[in-house]
Amino acid sequence: MTSVDTLFSVSSILPSDTELARVRAEILAADPCGEIFAAALRRTFDMLLDGQHTGRFRWEELHKTEKTHAGTLVEINLQRAFGFADGDRMDYSIHGIDVDCKYSQDLGRWMIPPEAMGHLCLGVWASDDAGRWSAGLFRVSEEILTKKEGNRDGKRSLTAAARRNAVHWLFEDAPLPENILLRLPEEDIDAIFASRYGTQRVHELFRRTQGRIVSRGAVATVAQQDDFMKRVRYNGGSRSALRPEGIVILGQYGNHQAVANGLGLPVPGAGESVSVRLAPWTPGHVDARWVELEGVKWVVARENDPVVEAPLLPEPRER
């Protein structure tokens, strides 16, 4: 995650609203790089899609009622992730200050209820398709809201000027943990989901995503089985099945992360995996990064390297 300083917009300079400044400082002290926010938003999308049971991975596949529920899930998951107390009149109490939480799929177009007037609001936007998210604070007032018309329950949105000037961004256009199934070509998606068997689908997933982080949510969506992470392991999982093809699957464990780092691959975090085909080091790999496994030097295989059975990975060991 990019450092917080590079994510602030010009409107993020310290506001004159002292309560807003205190809430802002409290949130950033807990999550200076936005990792808690990003993980909670990723969890929200994964919960809505429920890929393990539905096989869905696109926002447009959700029912209208599920999309409507997104804001409630964002509110709940952020409260759990940060440990915010319940507010007196609004959703949260942060540093003893009531804060409402609003989510929208359209940046800045949060629907503000009448009871939020005068209170602070945490506005959140996230798009799985774009792979980005933003979160900012603003004080609800008549001056920043559209005229009273249109919405039966009295909710109004920010004016265009307020969207530009009234929001004090905590994080703006930050990267969302990737839903890799949204980034693959259709031909790869078709190949992954071609088999009726979840185990075979997981094998194909790791064949086609080499060198890229694969989340447990993606594995669950492809496997559509209980204990879906078992489909990744040795003893009948993808690690065993793909080993004759020279492919290893590195996980979240400290010694696996060391292998990924040594080979110059993305380093998998909690619940993540990364697959890669390996080849024994030769003088032709003089500039390649290598790691030693089972007493042999291994490099990331080039396209013209012959297929050699992959080494066994070290027993999983946490850092």
C-alpha cells in the first residue's frame, strides 16, 4: 500500500473543524497506510459476491437487493475492523465524536439522511471493477447539500462544489486488493471454469495466473467447495498436481515468502498464493535471480526452458 502522504489530496490539509481533525487523526493513527480500510472493503465485496457458493465474481452479477445491502456491509465491516464504538445518534463513536458512515459506488454521491445534519460523515467509495477506493470526512450542512427535492425519505447528496471542496480525504484513489478473476482475459476465465470439478478448476487457475497474487476469495470462487484451500495444498491439491509441470504455489508462510522474494515475485500475504514455473539454474540464466531448494538452484522458468518437475517447497513455517 502506498504511504499515506502520497494519497492525500490538496483538500486533505488539516481542517479548521477541530472535531473533524480529531477523528481524522484517530483513524490515521490506527491505519496510516489504509491497509485496514482496504481489507475491510475487499471483505465486503467477497461477502456480497459469496463466490464459494455462487461462483460470482462481478458486481453486475449481484441482485439489486444485494447491491443495496453493500452500504450496510461496508459500515459493519469497517466497525469490526477498527473496533469503533456505536455512536449515540450516528453509526460510530470515534474519539467520542458521532460519525455517520456512507458508501456509494459513485464517488462522492453519498445519500445523506436528514438526521445526519450537523454531524460528521465518513464517505467511502470503492469499485471492484476499477480496483480503487477512497474515503474522506466532511461535516454535513445545508451549504453542501443539494436542494430538498426528489427523495421520499428526505435524503440528499453533496453538491458538485462540495464534492470538490468539502471532503477532507483520508485516502484518495487508493488500490483495492485485487480480484484477479476480473483482470483475466475471457479465454482464461472460460478455461478455468470449463471443468465441472472444483479441484480441476483450481489447477487451471494457478496455471493461468503465474507470477500474480491469487486471493483466497478467488480460490473459493473457483473451487466452490468446502475447505477450498485444501485444493491448493500437497496431498492431492494443486501443489501436487502441477508439480510435474514445474509449477510451485507459494503461500503466506514465512519460508514461502522468502522464496517469492528471492525470485523477485510478488510476496503473498495472509490468505494469498502465487504460482510460478521453475527451471534449474544454468549458465544461460546468468542474470536471473535464484533460490536453492532441495540442494539445487532454481530460477523462474523462461518460455523456452524445458519442463522439469518442480522441487518440493519447504514445510510451511510462519514468520
